[in-house]
Amino acid sequence: MPNDIPRTLKVLWGLEERRTRGPQPALSLERIVAAAIEIADRDGLLALSMARLAERLGSAPMSLYRHVADKDELLVFMQDAAPGEPPELPAGWRAGLHTWARALQAVYYRHPWILQASAGRPPLEPGQLAWLDRGLSAFDGTPLNSRERFQAVMATLYYVRGEAQIFAVLLSGGSGVPGDATRSAGSEGSADGFGEIISALVTADRFPALATVIADGLFKVETEDGAFDAGLARLLDGIELLVSTRS
Amino acid sequence: MPNDIPRTLKVLWGLEERRTRGPQPALSLERIVAAAIEIADRDGLLALSMARLAERLGSAPMSLYRHVADKDELLVFMQDAAPGEPPELPAGWRAGLHTWARALQAVYYRHPWILQASAGRPPLEPGQLAWLDRGLSAFDGTPLNSRERFQAVMATLYYVRGEAQIFAVLLSGGSGVPGDATRSAGSEGSADGFGEIISALVTADRFPALATVIADGLFKVETEDGAFDAGLARLLDGIELLVSTRS
DNA sequence: TCCTAACTGCGTATGAGATACGCATCGAGC
DNA sequence: GCTCGATGCGTATCTCATACGCAGTTAGGA
């Protein structure tokens, strides 16, 4: 059964034995992954090439391949390491899940490339699963059954990822589109400009419902933080309804 | 004001005038985009190169650049066109939003590459906005205000995208990870294998909450369809609570 | 009617990037 | 000291996106 486990996961879970033969390694998986995360954080995933990474580490490009099968594997390692330890959760499932969601959001805002790199499959890396476990733990002592807990946490995960996918790069200073200036000089990251563009394009005859919403000034009043919590509150309300049904 | 609008958007919104001088175009933006979507659907985003695309169209690679500024622009055009028209919604905001979510899910399952390609910014393309508008229209006649409607629809969008990002490639037949066989011969796409791998790796001492959930057989019993609706129901319940508060 | 400017298609060339292959070197344990 | 399993890395190959410029095409004005 452990034979079906791909090499990448074996390494992550510490199932691969380390030999102690050759010369003192100048490189290590940890150093490589840390440097790669640094580059991706600062300059985006596109800026992360094996050559640039090697340069940062003071080694030759091909040396990296002694520690990493290929670039895809490196990306998996990065995604495993970048989130770090999940936070301690306060008592009460709702407060706990909210804290969890916020912490996860912070992860994605700090490492927006995770959302571009993530594979189309359930999480299997220990780093990811630690967060999932922590999220599930919010429901300890709750009448929800396993399936309900899992669905609640996954729904929250989806919400956080969806929000971050749209706003993370934007608000943490990356290049959106307006003007295309690859980092607008003045306001370090904001969703302004989108309001203007969208207002100029959306007309009531073609998009009536949207035009109304825009006319009400959606893109000006609220901070994205407020919007995040407001949308999340709907989901938590729904979960609360289920919890009280089971009680 | 329309000056701040990047060329890509101008083309999409039909704001760019077409000249009528030169020879009969053998290529057209529509043909290019359609062929590109076809390739990405069938073989994945990685298989979409300008060379392969040109070959499919029976032209030379550089010819494409007469119609598309660069590959990024092509991806934006593809994302605008692929979803097609949003569905008509049944009466009642809840039924409407549910129908909308399902249709959107189908879009992502049919075109999983959209989620890999999507830019980190609010949607500005007419194709995307048509869907957003349709989603918002579900709340016509409802006591919710603009902000509440918008947040409800965005939350639903996040949910759908999050779910699809994990399961779309998987269930529509792409390569997940287990075995790495780039398309397991037998069962055309399924989440099996993940259950086995995850059970083998997750231990109660390290991930207690997760281990319990897994022990209860999460990865076997339910169809992903059922799970999708169940999680979505939580969100809709929460929205319903808000609606009834406002009534 | 013919000329020309605005287009179109595309051949060639460049430069980035991932990575296969094989050599030279190192050092723990026999 | 020898040896075998590492390690670092130079070189070479292949895939890609895309800049540049030439050549053919045609609508509309002279």
C-alpha cells in the first residue's frame, strides 16, 4: 500500500531514508525551498526559475536537481512549507473557524503564488493536512458528524481561497491590470481603478442587476476586510443552523 | 476615462474599431480562441503553445500575433469566451442561485484550465460579468441591498471555484497524482486512491481530528455531487437567514 | 484606373527556461 | 587506504514566446 505513494509525498512525510555517505552537502532541501518561497513571495511565481533560484543560493542550476526531482516537485514542497503551523483556535466552533479562516487568508495574502501553483487534487501534504486537521478540530465537542464537519471546513476553505484568488495579489502589491503599470507607484495595492473601469463598461441595458449594484457604489465604500467577514458570516450562519438542528 | 482601459478589454467590449483595408483575413480572433479552448480542454493548459495552436489552425506561429498581443491576452480572451451564456434562472432566489452555482460548476468541470489561468483581480470581461449579472439577478425582488446581494453571489462564486479547483481536473479525467500514471487506465477519473493514500499517511497522534473523520470513511460513501450540494446548502441557509431577517 | 496606405501572413532569429547525461570529487565505513 | 554511494555542476538539447522585417493584398481616393 505504501508503494502507491509517489516519491514526492514520501519525502514530505519523512518516509525516504537519508543516506550518510558522500561529501558534506552544500545545499539542502530546506534551504532550496526557503529560497524558492522567498523569490515567489517577492517577485511572483513567474520570476521563479531554476536558474534564478540557483543564483540566489550561490550554486549551479543543475545542482538543485540532486535535491528535487523537477520543478513541479519543488512547487509541491513549497506549498507544503509556506503555510507554516496553523494557529491555536479559541474556544467555540464559530470563533475557532473564524480565526482559522482569517489565518488561512493571511497565508494566501503572504504567499499568493500558492493559489496559482496548487494542484487539482485533494491535499495530501502534511503541511496542508495540518491546517485541515486544525480546522476540523474547531468542531470538537460539537454534535456534527464527520461528514458535516468535513463539509463545513471545506466550504470555509473554498471561501477563503476564492476570496484570496481575486484579492491577494492585488492587495499585497502585485500587478493587477489597470494601467498595467506592474505596481502602481502611489497607492500600494488597492482595488481602486477597477471601480472606474467597471463603471465605464457596464451598462444597465446589458447587465441590469450588475449595473444597479455598481451604481450603489460597491467598489468604494467598504474595505475588503469587511466584505470578507460579511460573506464568511453567511456561511457560518448556515453552519450554525445545522449545529443547532443537531443539538 | 476610457483611456485607462487596456487594449485587451477594449477588444473584448468591442471598443476597438476594425479597419477594412488589407487582404481577406484567413485567421480570425474567434477561430483562434475557439481552437485554443479546444486544445486546453482536451490536453490541458500546458499543452497549449502558440506553435501547437498555429498548427491546429493550419497557419504559422507568428501569424497568431496579428490577432492577439501575446499569450496572456489570448488566455484572457479564452476565459471570456469559454463560459458561454449563463443559464436562465428559475423563480425564487434560492432555486435561482443553486441553478447558477451548478451551471458554473459545469463550466469549470468542462474547462478546468480557467481556474489555473485566472488573473488575480476582479472580473472585467463581458463574459464573466454576464455570469455575475445573472447571479445577482437571482435576488431581484428580494429585500437584500446591493452590498448584501453582491457578497452573497461572490461567496457562492468562491464556493464553486474552490470546489472545482480541487475536483474538476480529477473528475473530468485529468491526471491527479496517485500512481502518477497521467490518467489511470481503469476508472475514468475518480477520487479513489486518495482515500487509500491519505489513510496510510494520517495518524491519530499527529492529526487527531482529521484521523477521526477519515476513519468514518469520508472518501468512500458519498458522491462528490452530493458533497457539493451539501456544502452549498450551508451557505444558502446562511443567506436565507439574512433574507428572512430583512423581510 | 491606378496608387498607396493599412493590413495580413509568416520566415528568421533570439533568448529564456527546464532538464538529460556524464564527469569529477568527496568521505564514512570496511 | 579503498570503495561505493553521494554530491556539485559543465555541457548540450529541446521547447517556447516573441521581436523584426519583408512581401503580398485590397479598399478607397487621386
